Amino acid sequence: MTDYRVSARRIDSHGSLSVAKEAEVMLDTDMAGRSDAMNPVELLLSSLAACMLKGIERVTPILKFQLQGAEVHLEGIRQDAPPKLTLIRYQIVVDSDETDARLDLLHRNVLKYGTISNTLSAALPLEGNLIRKV
């Protein structure tokens, strides 16, 4: 069993700071919003993106999968009442010469072994694909 620890504190009415290990992340907790920090939904989507990218790093050596790069694009769909995300759409783009069948294998493994993707998919639909960079 692994546990994770994060602390966050309010700096002022415009922002807060989150700390984990030796890393710090400025949080957009301003009611008007701010462009230099991520809001809570953007942080959640970033967590999913990081999970998917880390999953790629984890499984590519096991699958002997060759790639030159990877990126993830996400979109969260929010309803207002009650406020919640109802859908997350994603697209994973890999720069690779592997076959389409191998791209599908990578996609399945990234989703199957992702802590954040498994947690979120139990709460709301995750819709997306993994494609080759053109």
C-alpha cells in the first residue's frame, strides 16, 4: 500500500500554494481566476495527463515499444448544478513508427495500470484515443 501526502495553504485571496516532497505548485483559488496558476479542474486534468504519461514511461520498456515523444490533450465537461465534471475527453499522441496494433496495445496498458485513470473512470466516463503523431 502506498500513501501520498500534499499540503496546501492560502496565501491570499488570489492564490494558494500546494507542496509535496520538494515541489511547489501555485493554485488558482481566486474567485475571478488567474492566468498564471491552474484552477482545481485544470489540476485534476493535469493529474490524469501525468498519469497517462507516466504509464507510457512504465510500459514502453516492458512492451519494447519505441517512441520519440508523447503528449496528452484533455477536455473536462462540467455541469453547473450540482457542479461536477460529467465527462473527460482525452487524446494521447505518440511519435512512433510502431504498428497500429502496437499503438492499441500501448493504449490499453496505459489505461489498465493508471492509478488516476482507474480512479476517475470509476467516477465518470473517460472517452478518448491514442493516435500516431503526423
